[in-house]
Amino acid sequence: MTDDREKIFAAIRRSLRGTERSDALRSPASPLTSVHREDPEPPFRKFRTELEALGGFAESLKYETDASKFIAEHTEPASSIFIYDQVATRFRSLVGSLSESRRLRFGNEFAAGYDKREVASFDAAVTGCAACVAETGTVVIQTDMRLPAALAPKLFVVVEQKQLVASLDELFTDTFGNADASNLFMITGPSRTADIEKQLVKGVHGPRDVLVLFINE
């Protein structure tokens, strides 16, 4: 079933690439030009402002070990933390330091599938990302294992500065315009809903805390 779905998506992408793309949004004659002008605020500051307005948190750190200390300070000593493969591969110093004080589980341990009850027991998840969008404070994750990031109460996202893009327009035209990326998981702040008796509740259908750590090493 999954193979058939991916074949369909691939066929749609090939067809779309063969069509003429409109540049109206970037044209001086476009009526959207006045509302889509370049934001003078630096991208990281804009991202942090937008994310924190939604109840999330963003910080710029110099080294991977600084990120490890931050995660340790914001989790309990006995915490069980899920580590996504892109973090285990790219940020080895962070993972090595964090493993000294926390119980870590890795994505490759669940390659053959996972028990949802076990995944729901993780206290936090640490993931990388495909991109971050400054104008909306959005984290974009490309993964087939969405459940750990959705069920963990705390989601830590480790980002390289080069992964920050200015807008959704740039994300979908420049970053993923020619990529085979049909499985994008977009997180814009902590999960919250007021559907239950009009009382604001966090963490109902996603992480209660979203903390984004930019590594400038």
C-alpha cells in the first residue's frame, strides 16, 4: 500500500515539474508584493519571536555540548528520551554527552516497528529537522517516524543555522521545490486546543513543549 502511494506521489511530482510555474508572487506587478515584502528583521530573531508568541522556545548555542546541557537541564535525571537518527548521526557529541545522564533510545532500534504504548512512555524526543521557517516559527521534519515527536511531552529540535529559511514561499519553491518530499511533518509551536469546554489545554495532539536549539558551531 505504501509503495503504491509513493508511486502515485512520484507521478504527481513529475507532472507538476513539467508545468509552467507562475512567478506572480515575485513579480513587481503582483498584488501580493505589498504584503510579502522581505522582512528586515534577522531570520533567527524573527523565528524566535514567532515561536515564542505561540508558547515555544528558541535558543542560539555555540556548541553541541551546550545543547546537551540544555536538554539535561530541562528533563529529569531518570527521563527516557527518544533520539532520532539524524541527531544520532549528525550530532554525536551531543548524544554522547547526553547519554551520561539520561536513558536514550534510538530510532534504529524501532526499524522493524514499534509498540505505541512504549513510544508514548518517552518523556522527550530529540530530532533534527529539514528546515525552520522564520516567518511562522515552524519546524519542518522529514521522517517516517512521526509518532515519537507527536507523543513526547517535550520535543527538542536541534538545528543548524543554514537550515533556517525566511518564508513558506522559500521553503516550498527553493528548499523543496525539486525534492521528492511527500512526507513533511510541520510543527508550529506546542500543541494546544480549546475544544474541551473552551478551556485552553496543551499537549493534546502533539508536544506540550517545543524547544528549538540552533547550533552555530
